[in-house]
Amino acid sequence: MNQKEAIKKLWTEVFHDSKEYVDMYFDRVYRDTDALTVVTDGKLESSMLLQSYRFLFQQTDVGMGYIAGAMTRRSSRGKGLMAGLIKESFTKAYERGDMLVSLIPSHDWLYFYYDRFGFSTVFYVDTQRFTSLHQFPTEGSYTPVEDIYSDKVYEAFELMERERHCTVLHSHRDFLNIMDDNRADGGRFVAMADADGKIVSMAWAIVNQNMVTVTELLGTDHDAREAACHQLRKLLPDKAFKVLAPPLAEHRRLYDRGMARIINADLCLQITAKNNPGWHSRIRITDPLIAANNQVWEIADGQASIITETYYSQNDTDRPHLDFDVTINVFNEIVFSSQKIGDVLGFPSQRPVMSLMLD
């Protein structure tokens, strides 16, 4: 039994996914190079996949590791095997140049587990609900796109995804996998074109009994997004709608979506400083798992300079004032907070978006 077969077998034992989903995942998504494993006497005891994504951050594409399929055989649990794999994933992500690692906990209690490794809950969703009578009226004229697998649909998707400024990005391969997964689950996908034939919106939805959950809704403006929901309403009449939206609105309850952990704090601060040349600050970060992140930075004139040696060479009374003296968990939360909170703290924060992750 090769590595792929062993991981697939353990996956079916640990998780409760359908055979169709597991087959699709290991045929289309799985890559041997993503796998991290613990094997004892030829037997797979624990494994995870560290998948590679691009992440749009401060107008810059950076690398992001995404942990999926983290699992340990029941008889091997309690030995710290998963803790070892998580730490190994940090090393691998750092060495390949990723700025952060993210994941979506499968159970609420796992948020507390991953917190121990420096992860913070930074991805949220806003939930909007509509009754079965709501028709999503539009002002413009729109028509559904017939060839939903065309390159033009992906090109429109890519452009609209990038309008979110701080978000997980999906390759063409990812897009096709998302489409196939949605179809296998009995879901719906619509893409809408305006009167000029330009693709201006799209939406994914899954159906559960009397509820339609729109898992992703993209559009060039509000009316275009309404058009996509209006088309879904035609396909799925007499059902209530729940739309999962980016956490953009203020003063609304947000729901946990996922966690992130900054792996390379220096890269994060270099990019942030470059894109915010008027920002000045001094920051010290404490990270018990990644030694390179235990530094002091001075940010000025579009640059982030490590001043750790200089800082500690001075007497306590002579050391410059620190604007932030934080753990890596808190640093994650500051970097990926809302703009309003960032303004209060004096940090150019950005609220991130994560969707369509085959979770």
C-alpha cells in the first residue's frame, strides 16, 4: 500500500465523508508532496496535508499553507503525534516561503486545541437570512451563463475574488475542484452576465431540506449579486435562503469561520510597512515555536527593520518605547482585525476572507 492509499484508508476510518467525496478528493485534490505523516513499523498512525495556496495581503500575493485532513488513528491518540505534525508543518511552510498557515477546525473544541500552537480565530462570516417569499429583485437586465466551465467564468471569478483585498486565492485547478465538489453534493452554481454579455456575478449554493445556503456570492456590485440570488430563487423556489457573506458590515454578529497563524512575522511586517509608508511603530513579538519570530522591529518610512540586538543591548531605562509587545496569537489578531479596530490600535489591519475551501 503506497502513501496515498494509506492516507485514504485512514481518512475513511476517521472521517464520515461520503465515498463520492473521498474519491473526488484523492483523485483531484490530493498530492503526495502535501502529505506529512507519522509511520511506525510500516503502519500509518497520523497524517495531515499542508496544501499550498496564494493569499492576497496588503496588495501582495503571499504563500499560505492550509492544513487539511489532520487525523490520528484512534489507537494512537494521546501520544502527541498531531502536535509533532503541526510543528513540522510550520517548518515546511516557513522554508517554502509562506507567510501564514490556516485551517478550519472541524469541531468547536478544536479552536482551543489549535490556540496552543499559536493559531488565532481571524476568519469570520456574516450570515444574512431571507424568507421563502423574498425574490431578490434587480434593476438591471441579466442572463445566466450557459457554459459555467468556460475560461471566461474563471477569469471573472479571479477578478472578483481579488476585489476583496485580503483573501485566500483559488487557482483554476481549485476552481474546477470546487465546481465538481459542489455538483457532487447536489449543490447549485449560477453565473450571471449583464446586458453587454460581461460576467458580473456568481454564486454557489447547497440545499438542505427547506433551506438554501449560499456558500459564496461574488459580484461587481449589489445589483449583480442580487441577480445571482434571483437566479438561484428560480431554481430553488419556496425555500428560505441563508447567505454566507464576508465580514464587512459593522455592528453585526459574526460567526467563526477559521484560524490562521503567521509563520513569517518579518515578511508580514515588511509587506505591511511597504504598503503603509506613513505608519511608524515598534513591535516585539514572542513566539515559543518559531525562533525567527522572536524579534523587535522598528517600522518607519515604508520599511520594517529588525532591531533586536540593539534593543537588548541597552539598559532598561534607555530602551525605546514599544507600541506593541505581544504574543504571536495576539499579533495574528491585530494583523487580521477590522480596519476600525486597527485605527484604534495604530496598526493597518485588514479583515481576511476565506471561502470555498472544500471543508
